[in-house]
Amino acid sequence: MGIPDKAEQEKPVKKLKLMNAEIDHAYVARSIFRHRANPRAGTSFTDLLDPLYWDNVKDRFRVSYIDGHEQFKNKGQIVEIYPEDELYYAEVLVKQLPDGNISIKKISFVSLEQDNIRVGTDDFKIDFKGNKKNCIVRKIDGEIIQDNFNTPHDAQKALEKYLKEIRG
């Protein structure tokens, strides 16, 4: 048991090689699918991490079975999330659990809000109103002053212009 001689120390390390059974066409072997979700405006990212939020659509994430065997290993499925109000973009991994419920894990989250933008003023606010998109709304009576802006940023710029016009 002494010190190994130089010949033993210099033995080549056997490198592993990819085997035929370990490679296949991606569309055949795909076990992680991607989905897209567009939650209603005002849905926070925290809301999305609650399994109850996904209750109406959880069957989309079930594991497929053929002849009583799992067709795909349940590695989960990725959901790309881009809400109507465009305040963030996120990706989550949704995995069906053995009891039929689902687990949601955050992959990524990017805030699309611009930190330096003040949304609204003391008298006006920017609201997302479905098919009217982002709107300038007077707070005192809820009247929509202007609508159909693609982003809150666009609505804020229009509000600033509107305030300059009415204040002179």
C-alpha cells in the first residue's frame, strides 16, 4: 500500500459517452411543455403562486397515461405569464402532484413598471378597463377622460399633456 508509481498515477480517465438510448428527437421526448397565460389586469405575481388561482385549469397540467403507465415523466410544465396590464413578465413551473393538486414554483420574474413613473395624480388615476385598455380616470366621479392606451406609461404621458392643457 505504498505510494502509487508514476504509471498508475497517469492512467487515462475513462470519459462517459452519450448512449443511443439517451438521445431522441425533442418533439418525441418532450416532457416539459410551455403554456402562455394572460391574467386579468390587477393580478399580482403573488396571486399566481397560489395553487387555488389555477384551479379552473389544473387539468391542463395532468400527466398523460398510456396503458396505465406514465407517458411522460412529470417534470412539470412551464407557463409564461404576461398580464393584461403589462406590469410584469414571469415564468413558473407547474407540476401536478399525486393527489391531483398542483405545485407552482417561480422560475423568473421581471417587473415592467418603470420606477420613475408616477401613475396618476391626486385627481386622476390610470386604470386598466379590459377592451378599453389603459384609461385616464377622474377619481372624484370615475369618469373615463381618455382611453385605449397600450401601456400605463402611454396613459401617464397623455395625462401629463392633458393637465398642461387644462391648467394652461
